[in-house]
Amino acid sequence: MKKLIVKKDYVTEVQGVFEYLVEKFNLAPMIELLNSILEMILSSVNTYPMLVALNKLLEKINSRLELFRKVSIL
């Protein structure tokens, strides 16, 4: 699905829903911040129980994103 995003001086073509949302709401800085936080958390995992706890957290986040994807109209 191709969509066009028109901002003041330029037009951007996006391929998917996620890319559309990132461009439309200018979420790139927030995603970079979340990515750096996730990298920091992953670098501190050094035991199996910490890995299991992190896996549960990531599964919970993924299920919420999946729910958002199911109910979105884009």
C-alpha cells in the first residue's frame, strides 16, 4: 500500500502503515529514543532470569502493538 504524505514543502511516499504513522506524526526521534533504551536494557541482561523477565516485557509490548494493529483503520 503506497501512501503520500504532504508536508509544507515536500511530498514523501511511504510503503506501509508503520512508515506512514512514523512520517505523519514525526515519530522518528521517539523511535530512536526507544531503540537506544532497548539496547541499553539488552546490554545489561546477563542472567537467564533477567532474560525471561525481558522476554515477558517484550511479549506484552508486542501484544499491545498487535491489538493496535487489529483495531486500526489504516
